[in-house]
Amino acid sequence: MSLFKARDWWSTILGEKEEFDQGCLCVADVDNSGSGQDKVIVGSYNGYLRIFNPHPVKPGDEVQPEDLLLEVQLREPILQVEVGKFVSGTEGLHLAVLHCRKLCVYAVSGTQGNVEHGNQYQIKLMYEHNLQRTACNMTYGPFGGVKGRDLICIQSMDGMLMLFEQESYAFGRFLPGFLLPGPLAYSSRTDSFITVSFCQQVESYKYQVLAFATDADERHDTEERKLSSGKRLAVDWVLNIGEQALDIRVVSFNQGASSVFVLGERNFFCLKDNGQIRFMKKLDYSPSCFIPYCSVREGTINTLIANHNKILNVYQDITLKWASQLPCIPVSVKVANFQDLKGVIVTLSDDGHLQCSYLGTDPSIFQAPKVDSREINYEEMNAEMKELQKIIREATKTQDILPESEKQRDVTVTAEVSPDLDEESQAIDSEVKAGAVPSLTVKITIQSRVKAQKPCLAVCVQAPLAVTCDQFVFDDLEPDSSETVVLSVFLKENCSPPELEGTCMVSYNISTGIPRVTQCSFSLPLKLVCFPAQPSKAANHKLTIDTNKPPISFVTIFPDFVDPSEGDQANALGFQFLTGSKTTLLASKTSQRYRIQSDQLEDLWLVTKELIHRLQEHFKKQNCKDFACTFSGSIPLQEYFELIDRHFELRLNAEKYQELLSERAVQFRAIERRLLTRFKDKTPAPLQHLDTLLEGTFREVIALADAAEENQANMFQAFAKLKSATHLVIMLISLWQKLSTDQVAILEATFLPLAEDTQELGWEETVDAAVSYLLRTCLSKSSKEQALTLSSQLSMPKDTSRLKKNITLFCDRLAKGGRLSLSTDSATQPAAAMPGGCATIPESDLEERTFIPGSTAVFASHGQTTKQKSKPGKKRKIMLFPLEGYSS
């Protein structure tokens, strides 16, 4: 609580829900009473004009009704109010009111009342000007050195200065290089207008230069008129302040010099008439308004600066002399004289809090009570200390890392996925070309045990899946309350998703203000992205999964895809994806095997995952604990590498499109500069087909942008296919080598490091670095390989040959008994026995064999005889491991 406060001398609240800004406050003797007592004129954006004559009130008393001299509704927003000598033939003060499209000048007069209600005040419209452009702000003064009257200059939103010689319109000029309006002020000493442009420069324009410059009655004719007649509008001086300005004031308290004060967003500047900096002050707060006023010390100027911390600072040049607390954040501040009190501070907030105050202090009336002196009882202190130590020891016995309250979450979130598809699809803007895109309802419930402040729910599913709404904001949750939301999930992009999972995350604050997060995951059914179809006999890609249990009928494990009328005879099942591809699942009648086949490698992933998951759930319900799946075929690395090459090719295309777009953009700007130079020339030269070249370049830019956008969509689909194939390869390797859960996690972190693929950090270089690290650590053959250092910077490679070589070598090391581990102790491991029952092949058995390039070599994984085609004269040394088509 601050001791230094702005002492309330008089205050009131203006209207209800009205808005005010910087130009809405003015202080002057507007009724020409001659007493030297100022009145407070306030205009609002709601169109109300009020004039007050403040009188001191006792603390706790309300404002007297007679303090409000006038209140009138002008029906248009009031942007700014000023008082000056605006009417010809008289030197009396009049009130100028600036609206968006109108300038009105009023005479304020009072009639002495005959009853106790006091005097009556009224305003009379002297003249008005209808504006052709939307006004922003205005300034006034004796432009051109006129005596006994003030002229008005209005700045429009599009940068035109409109000057009015009282009842008549003088001329209009456009500011050069204008983009956004800034504060405007007039210096009578130099007869110039000062503003701050959007380039963050203080600019000064002489009135005489404005008067003789090219006329600017029509904006679109400005360039032509500048070229044909008149003088070009030139700036007198420019000063770059490096920030936007909030307000500008020009003051002159003696005949010798005047100063230009500029209040920036972080600095306060005082300039000379010629634009040189007298001094500047760096502010450590965000200012809201300011006003300079005369100082008691010769050669210095006092300035009031208010900030958004409700503090009013008083500076003498750059020295802080006083700081006072305000009840609100002012948007305008003035200094006025009321009755016998001079230098009253008048502030106005944006919500209409008008206050007249003076600087002072509020002495504290609180007196600290006397402390009762008592003797210390050391026995009680020792007993209390022992009790506290006992509690501390009991608390430290538990090994829980989380606090006690975390055992039962304060806020829990659960997701319930509907077992059936929506009767009416909720898919929005889906790009899938299927006839009807199904959707699935997910019901999310948030339960709170404590008061949760500002809870926000975010629902995330990986593209190409999408949800109807992914962000929810709730009011504060009371203890033992809940909130429920319902949304739908559907396939948006025209490719199969690599994962059918989603995440719900709730962020909130507890009563102490500490932020907390809780989350949950949910799985989506396979029927969201595919539907039953006729099995296909032929396919390009086939996988065989071995089990240790007899095959289960598809009616049992796939009841949502098989017609129950087929009975137990259903040993073939077809899955038609919404994207157009088909996958077939076959169960062997004579062996314990399942075959999955499809024309696309990536489409095998979801069906294979679903098959293994449903088999595990089926045998888990039957309390069968020894069920296991294995894979004894060859890893489809050749097909996997084709997907990698396709994705990398699209990345290269994206770089080429970016380079071409950059070149065409540079060419387009160069042609534009040449055209502008010729258009601005007083004697224009022939275009020499520059316009044709500009149009052709523009068409090339548009065509390249469309091609880059199409390539980006193709790259997204290629990355989705690559992720699906990567999931499949990880599963096959884990089944082949019977990897543990921790080792599978290392595999996933190695081959699936990115949720999204970008040009700055792509999948290829990231996976290459991860695989290289494993080859040099846990899969290394010698300490020499471990000593090799990896590059610390990831950059896009020139091709994928190194990556494919490392992946092949990675599988080779696993086939020879290498184990995945992140500990350094297992860096060099002996190949004692092949995991999963696969015997190692001695180095002496690796002999040169004839091999036909391009042929397929099939290797048995249990030490069986190797079969391969041979051709005389072609010899290649190969290593035996269950890979298809790869040798070293």
C-alpha cells in the first residue's frame, strides 16, 4: 500500500459502459467567464459531451449536481475536443468537437438562473465541416503566423492533412509514404506540424511547404498531380526514435525556445526545434499518457507521465521528483486551475473515471500494539521441537516421489469411445474421395475433487484424422463436480492414418495458483477407416505371422467385420480402406499361421496390429498366458526403402520449389521497381514490354506456389505412409527377434522420432543419426567403432544411400545377436546365441557363393539349407540373415 497517493480533490464516474481515449479530455475556460477558472470538457465514444465546473467536496460526500454544467448527446462518437479561437470576428474561446466524418465548432454560454438551481448552460453550433475522409485526430494553432485566431488541421486515417481556416476549407495534403496515422502536434515557433510516421520517425513539415505543395483533393490522382504541377511535399527534418509514439506535445514557456516532447512505448524524448535531441529518458514501465508543464526552476520543464501500473510520475527533465498512486489507469492527463487552487491534476480513464487530484501523502494511522514481554519456556520449546522432528522422520520414511495428494488425482479426465459409428456422419471438409466418410463419437468427462480454476481441454488426434472441435474452455470447476463434452472423430485427409489413437489433456490452476495438467489416451476402432469387403487372392505384399495356438475363427475375433451367417468356416477376410486400397487377412486351415496381404506395404500395418491385438485379448480372456506370435519371414526392406526414397524425393522437390519461388520473387520485385521508376519519372520512357514481363513473372509465381502446395500435400501423404511402414517394420523386427518392451521402445524412439516432418528437421537425417548412434554403441563390434564421433548438426542429406546402408547394417547386427540397450556396459556384446531360437552362423561358414544380381535370396532363420539362384562368373560374398534381397 503506497504512502504517496494522488489526493482526491474531486472525482466522478461518467455514464455507464462508455469508452474514452486520449483526445476526449480538455481543460479550458470554455464559457469565457473571465475568472481564470478552468472547466473540464469530456467527450466519449458514445457521443456524450459533458462540461464540469469542479468544486471541492468533503471526504465521503458525493459530487454536487451543479458541478455538471452541461451534458448533451451528439449522436456521433467524439474523437477529440479542443478549445481555441475558432470563430472569425471574435477572440473568444470556442469548443471544437471532432467526429469521424464531421468537425463541429460550438459556442458555450451560460445564463444566470433566477432560482436556486443555479445557472443554465447551453451550446450553440457556430459552423460545421463535413469530412470526405475518416478523421483520426486534430491540432490547432495560428498557422502561417496569423494573429488573434486559430486554424484547425485534421489528420485522416489514410494520411491526409485537411486544413480549415475557421469557417472555410483551405486545402488538403497527403503525407508522403504514409501507412498508419500517428500523433499530431503544431509548433507555433517554427510554424510546422510534427508527427510520428509508421517508420518510427519523428517528422516535421513546414506550413508554408504544405500550402505550396501539390493539391491532394483526390487520393488516386496524387501521383499524377505531383508529376504535373505544384511542388512535392518535402519533410523539414526527420529523427528516428525506433519505436511507436503515444503522444506528442510542443511547449514554449519562454520567448527563447520551444521543445517537442515525444512519449514512446519505452522512452521519453525531448527535442529541439530542429529535431536534435535535448535529452531522453528510458522508462522501465509501460506509459499510458503524459503532459509537460512549466517548472519553477529556470531552464527546466516538468512532465507528468502516467503508466499502466496506476502510477503518476513527476519528472524535472529526466530526474524523477515524485511518484504517486492513482486509483485507475489514465488515458489522458491535464493540469488545470480551479478557484484558488492552481496545478490541479485532471485524469481520465478509459472507462470514465474522471478525477481532479493533487500530490500528497496519506499518513498511516495504524499503531503497532505493544508486545507483551514474557519469559521463554525452554521445556515447552524442546517438547515441540521433538514432536516436529518425529513428524519429519515419519514423513521421510515413505519413498513416494509425488506428494500425498497426487495419489488420488485432483482432476481426472476419461474418454469413452462409442462402439458404433455415428448414424449421421459429422465429418467436416473431408478430402477423402469415398462416398460417405464415417465418424465416431467420443465422450470426454472431467471430474474434479477440488476447485479447478480456468480448466482447458485439448483433444489431439494425429493427422490425417481430425475432430469436430479440439479446444474447450470451461468455467471454474467446483469441488466434486464434473463436465462432459461430446465430439466426433473422422478421417480428413485422403490417406490411411499410421495410428488410431488420441489424447485428451486438461490444464488448470489449483487454488494456490499452481498450474496442473492431467491427461488420458483413447483408442479408435479399425472400422473408422475401413469397412468389410471381398477378400482378394492376388497381392504384391504378403506377410505371415506364426502363433503357438490353433487358428481362431474370424467370426470370434472380428465379429464387427464378419457376417455371423458364415459360421466357423470364415478363414478369409477383406478390409476396404476409405482411401481406396484393400487388405486381405487369411487364416491357415492346416497350420498355426495367419497371412496378411495387400498391394501397398503401408496398408498391412493397421490390419496386422489389429490381428495381433485381438488374438492377445482373446487368449487373455481364456487365461492362456503362453500365447506368442513370431515372424520368421524376411523383413521387406526393399519395399520400405522405396517409400523412403519417395518421401525424400518430395523433400528435394520442396527445396527446389522454394528456391524457384525465391528467384521469381526477386525477379518480380526488380521488375516492379523498374516500372515504378518509370511511372514516377517526369518524362516517362517506353515500358519496353516490362508490363508483359511482370505479368508473366506473376503467373510463374502463382504456378510455382500451386505446385509447391501440391507437393506439400503429397509429402504429407508420403510421410503418413512412411510412418505406417515404419510401424510395421518395428513390429516385424520385434516379433522376429522377440524383443522386450524396453527394446521395442528404443526401436520406436529410433525410427519414429518426429510427429511431424519439416524441411528444417526431416525424418531421414534424424533416423540416420539415431541408427548411427546405436551402431556405434550397443551394436558396435569393436572399441574402434565406439571411438567414432557423430556430427553434432543435423542437415538434409544429398541422398538416402547412407541411411539405407545403416538400416541394413542395423538389421544385420540384430541378426548376429546384438541387443538394444542404452547403457554403456553392453556396448560390445558377444554373439552367443541368436534370439528367438535362431542359431548363429560361424564366420567360417560364410564362403563366396555365386549370385545373380537382382535375384531374391531366401534365408532360413533356423539354420536350414539356403536356396538361391546362381549364375557362373558372377560371385558375391553374402551374410546370412533373414533379410530379403540384401547382401554385403
